[in-house]
Amino acid sequence: MAITVEPSGQSCGARITGVNLASELAPSTVAAIRKAWLEHRVVSFPGQTRMDDDALERFTVAMGGFGEDPFFDPIPGRTHIAAILREADEQSPLFAENWHSDWSFLPRPPAGTCLLSIDIPPVGGDTLFANQIAAFNALPDDRKAQLRTLTAIHSARAAYAPDGAYGEKDEGRSMAIRPDPSARETCTHPLVQRHPETGEEALFSCFGYIIGIEGMADAEAIALLTELYHWQSREEFVYRHQWEPDMLILWDNRSVLHRATGGYEGHRRELHRTTIAAH
């Protein structure tokens, strides 16, 4: 059966129907999904009533294999699935509410991320995505040329070091986050990267995981990153994803930033996450 792809009408995002992800996928179906994923950056699969953790793992392997998740503990009985969880009475700050690209501080950041809805609140909890290929394309040519020369210094220290936001002082959180001193390590990536599969240029900048720019004074780097942050998340580049029960979502870590939103206080929310390895 041929899949149907319905674009969101926003800067990125599409819904894919006509496929049952609980079953083994034919190579032609995998190829069609990959094509839609690369074109629309973020794709969702509603109505996956039979999808379970086994199927989530099979789909992740089909899309490129398991990537590294350095600071999450997996759910019991699994190695590659983490729970993005917030209990109904939780008071800790919202997880992942700042724009970011998953694990950008790794030497080889992941190609993508999958999230499968397990427990979806009746209100709130949208995930926002910002198309970084569109954001780069909209820049003036002289600005593009300048940014192509810059190399950013990435680190997870502000989030996952023992003294970071999700470190030893972060109490009452449902998620199984595992802070570690290794989060203080640094890694460099060009501020503008060419997508390895499509050849398109994209901004690869996220304020939370970038601590500086090579050869630039800290004050100058912070000013530039702040300016970029506001540009990258402009409304015209953003797709707002509304969750449904029995839905899988897949996004391209190389071309979008994302962030969580709240608005579901008093309700439990759980999604199961896998990471797709770099290509």
C-alpha cells in the first residue's frame, strides 16, 4: 500500500498515513518514508494503535540504527529506549524547553530522533520545531559567508554535568536522567553544516549546548549566538506539532531545532524515545 504524505503547511512537518509501523516494513516503504523525512524534516504517523516498544526499535533500525544517548537511563528491559516522562504532580522545571539539537556536543551527533506517544495529556505538550535550512537560506549572502567561516564549541556541561540544570540539585524529576562529569567535555562543529544526504546548508547552532566560538572573545560570541538564537526561532521557520494518542514522530536532527512546551499541569505525559545514529 502506498503511503500518503500530507504537508503541515508550515515551515516543515508532514503527516504520513497508509502504513502500519507495527509490522515489518518493505524496503520500498522505508525508502518512501526516508524521502518524506528528508523533504519535510519532521514527519508524524498517527493512528499507530498496535505499535509497541519492539516495533519502535525495529523502525529505528530501519531508519539507520541506534545512536548514543549519553545521559539518559533506558526503560527497564531495554537498552535503546528512554522515557520522556512527566508525572501529573511534578513540580520540577519542564524538560527540554529551550531550543536545541539533540546531543550536538557529541563528535557525531545523531541523524534523528523518534518519539512514540504512550500517555498524552488532553491539553498542552506541543513540540515546536524550527527549520534551520530555511533559517539559513533566508539570511543575506554576506551573513551566510561570515557564518560559514565559524566553528562552534559545544558542551553538555550546563545541562548534564553534576552541577548542571539536570544535575545533583535537580530534585523531584520523573525522568531517568544520568548526569556525569563527562558532560564537561567539549567538541567542535562548524556553525553551518551541509546535510549529508540532501546537500542543503543548515545552521547548526543551539544556545544551550554551545559555549563559545573558536577564535572569538566570549562577549562577542555570546552576542552573536544570542542574535542567531532569535533569528533561528522566528515564527516563519517554526512548525508546531500537536500530539495525539498512538502517534510516532520522527525528526531530522541535522535540519531542525526543537523544544518542548508545557500547559498540561495536573496531567501525566510519557513518550518513548529512540535515537537514530549519524549517517
